[in-house]
Amino acid sequence: MNKSQPDTESPAGGQDFIRDIIQQDLDAGRHEKIVTRFPPEPNGYLHIGHAKSICLNFGVAQEYGGRCHLRFDDTNPAKEEQEFIDAIEEDVRWLGFDWGEHLYHSSDYFQQLYQWAEHLIENGDAYVDDLSADEIREHRGTLTEPGKNSPYRDRSVEENLDFFRRMRAGEFENGAKVLRVKIDMASGNINMRDPVIYRILHERHPRTGDQWCIYPNYDFAHGQSDAIERVTHSLCTLEFEDHRPLYDWLMEHLPVPSQPHQYEFARLNLTYTILSKRKLMQLVTENHVSGWDDPRMPTISGLRRRGYPAAAIRDFAGRIGVSKSNSTIEVAMLEHCVRELLNKTAPRRMAVLRPMKVVIENYPVGEWEELTAINNPEDESAGSRQVPFSRELYIEREDFMEDPPKKFFRLAPGREVRLRYAYFVTCSDVVKDEKGEITEIRCTYDPATKGGNAPDGRKVKATLHWVSAQHAKSAEVRLYDHLFNLPNPDKEGEFLGNINSDSLEVLEQCALEPSLVDLREDDLLVDETVQFERLGYFCLDKETTEDRLVFNRTLGLRDSWARMQKQKNKK
Ligand code: ATP
Ligand code: MG
């Protein structure tokens, strides 16, 4: 057993209640093939919560030899945009899933849905209501009190048909009338108290243009779209559980071509993270972040730009599993999945984020050499590369202390350390400016320790990374921390007040090993996250230009999830 597995009802790779249901349905011959769908509303970018739903819907379709549709739930033209549609398609593909020819839109079915609405009216199952939205709310009652019938509830079929057709023809203003199904205003389930299924909205639709000025709402469009597409298992999040009776009611009262069933699972919540499109939109429009794909955003595009591999996100979705009870997952667990994968796959490179110059006094002026560095100690097949070494190098500022405390084992006056893949060096002197700031460290090297080992077997307590000054490529590096400084940033609905003001740190003039730039020329780095030794995982940012390299830190090396699990196991 993997020790870092969370306590969920469905351990990685095992069964969960949804897979159990599908298996039973297949065994009982209720379906030959299963059909699922992922139904995003194109009113924002997809986030890691959607990734859970995508991995579930596309995942079960793959596992059981069925298929999964991508269906845009585009019934609200006031909020939906082409930019979001394009981004959603790109994100689902990037996550590794393919809907093949099964790309659909609720708007593809507007004509059919309209006919079904007339069918309900003709059967006395729906009526046109003139109450305003506020009045409808007042009539709805509460959890403890039944609702009241609308005075328009008993209109004749003819009158309802006439009004509904005139609604469609554009005779009325937004909000003047709605179409409601006639169920039961005293139902214990408020969703069954004559819910609205059509509203007037004089708004141009990205796909249907000006063809319609009435639009079906989610409850009417969703289930019927499932039925048209012959979806077998309509998987959605728990907040739709109370809508299921309406879903089933509509199936029973309409001549739909198939009988899909809705199943609900718990949505993903993550610590230090907001997963609501509306709130993410607010972060973007109020410029708290640089855009939907800001590397601090929990959007798929943000995580991608940050350097998270799609495979790590899929792994995370598998490990958290699917259950019926809401919970909050530690964001550290997602980070753990990313680190675990990158540790196996990421090429190692050397880079110095806060450079301090080191001069090797006994290394010949004007000369340099190439040393062999291993690309990935976890993967022999990754091979090795040559790294230039010369008399002037950069090391990390924090790897030197003039007056080190007891537990500081790195470079200090008179002390010998190893430069990774290179030599042992000993600090002989420091050079300071008039303010007393160190500007340069002087060292000597031992030529007999080439490769980083002493033939006499003597040991050093630290190994430092470094970059040859004359060969270094300069870059901007952006370091990220959680966007919010509370585990539950939305506790009092005050998420904007909990933004972490230190979530982005920009370092200029970092010194990179030149092969990082060669990698870019080979187009290797474009998609690849690399490990800067001792510093973490990094990837090239899209803002890189011909003369400016920009890197993002994906994550540091320290795995807080693994540490939390160790502590848990000790208890
Ligand atoms: P938000 O609440 O962020 O606006 P949404 O549910 O309105 O999200 P949709 O575009 O309607 O966004 O969602 C598409 C699908 O993704 C739905 O089936 C929805 O249940 C699922 N989904 C959305 N958020 C999560 C989440 N946090 N965890 C799991 N599934 C989710
Ligand atoms: Mg929704």
C-alpha cells in the first residue's frame, strides 16, 4: 500500500460507487455500452475541480469501453463566450482526453427542446406565468412552509400555447413571462414547486445568433440533452441531488428517446484554493492575478503554465477517488503528485537564483573546461550532458556565510565544499565594497578532485550547485506561493481579504546553465518542466521572448504532504 494514500471510499485504481453501478448495469444487460458526458458551461475557464469530473467521466468511459461526450451547456448567452469554449476544448485535450466526433452543445437542441415544451403545455403539464421573479420567489414558500399557486396556474392549454408562441416571437420583454412546469406547489422538495423551465432573454447567442429570445434553463436543457445523446450515466456533483426528482419527472412526461439516470458525487474542495468560477472570474476582472492562466490560479491553464504535468493531475484525480460525502483535500497532496512524477521524469539542470560571484584563484585565467553532469539520477536512460566550468562562477548567495552558526555546513572562510560534478573548493578570502557588502568570494580548487570526489577519500559536508559566469544565461525567475493565506480562504465569504500578498516573487538576473537555452532551441523545454538542482521544479513561461528568458517555479523540492503523512503514521 502506498502510505500517502488518503482515506477515501475509493483508493487509487480501485472501485468506487459509480464504477460499481456501471459494472452492475453492464452485468445486468441494462446497457450494451455506457455513455457519459462532461457538460461545462462556457462562462469561465476550467479548474482542478472540473479536472476531477473530466477524469471521472472520460475515465469510466475508457475503462468500460464506452464513450464520453463533450457538451457545452450553453443556455445562458448573457454570460458565455467563444474564448471560454476554445479554452475548455484545449484544456480537456491537454488533460489527455478525446471526445472524438462527440462534440455537442445544448443549443444544438433548442428546436427539440422548444417542441417538448409545447408538448408539456399540450398535456397540461406546463403553463405561462406572468408573475415577476420576485413574486415567484415569494410564492415558492420555504423548507417548512408550502408554496402558493400562481394566479396564472390554471390558464387553458390554448392560452398557454398562444402566450408561449408569442414569447418565442419576441412580443414580450425580458422577465415579463416564464414557462413553468405544473407539478406541486406543496412538494417537500422546493425544486418540484412548479420550476421555471424557459425565460425570455433578448440576447444574441454565440451559436444560434438571433434565432431565439427565449432560452431553456439548466434543469430543462440538461436532462433532455442527456436523453437525446443517449447518455446512460449522467454524473454530476452533489448539489444536484435535490434536482434529480425533477430530472426524472421530465423524463417521464416527455417522449424522450432514452432514459438516462443522474448520479451525484462530491465536488472537489482544496485547501488554500478557491474553486468557484464566479470568484475566479472576480480575481481576473479585478486584476488580483494576471489572467485566467496566472500560474497561481487553480485553473487547468494556470496549472499548465505553472509546469504541472497533465499526468500528475490525472494521478491526483485517481488518488482522491470519488465519494458521496463532501470533504476538503489538502492542496499539499496535489503538489505531492506533481513532485512525485517530476522527480522521476524532470531533467536536472543547474541554475543560481541569487548569484554571488566566486573566483577560483588557482584556476588558469582565460581557460575553461567541460564537465559531465547526470541528467536524472532517477532515470539512467536520460544520460548526461556537458557543463562548462571556468575561473569565475556563480553560487547561491545563501550558500555562503562569513560568520556561520554551528549548523551551517555550506561555504564559509577556510571551509572546503564540493561543487557538484566539478571540484572541491576552499574559501580563501572575501572581497567587500565600501559599504561592507560582500561582492566576491575567493576560493582555491583541488585539481585532483575532478568530478567531485577526493582520491584520498576526504569528505566535505556540503555540495553546492553553481554556474560558470562567462557561460551563464540570464533569466527572470518567478517564484509562487499559495494565492491565499488561509486553508479555507472563503470561510466568511471574504476571500479577497485573504489573498496572500507574498504569493509572487520576481527574481531578475538569475544565472542559468547554458544547456537550458539549448534545450529551448530544440523545442524541448516548451512543454517540459526541469529540476534546478536543490531549488525545485521550473518551466519556461510563455512571456519568454528572443531576448528575455522567463521561468516559473512549479514547486520547491520540499514535500509537505509526505511530511504530514509521516507524522500521521508516527501517531
Ligand atoms: P463553478 O461552481 O466553479 O461555477 P460549475 O459547476 O458551475 O462550477 P460547470 O461548467 O457547470 O461549472 O461544471 C461542469 C461540470 O464540472 C459539472 O458536471 C460540475 O458538476 C463539475 N464540477 C464543477 N466544479 C467541480 C468540483 N469542484 N469538483 C468536481 N466537479 C466539479
Ligand atoms: Mg454549473
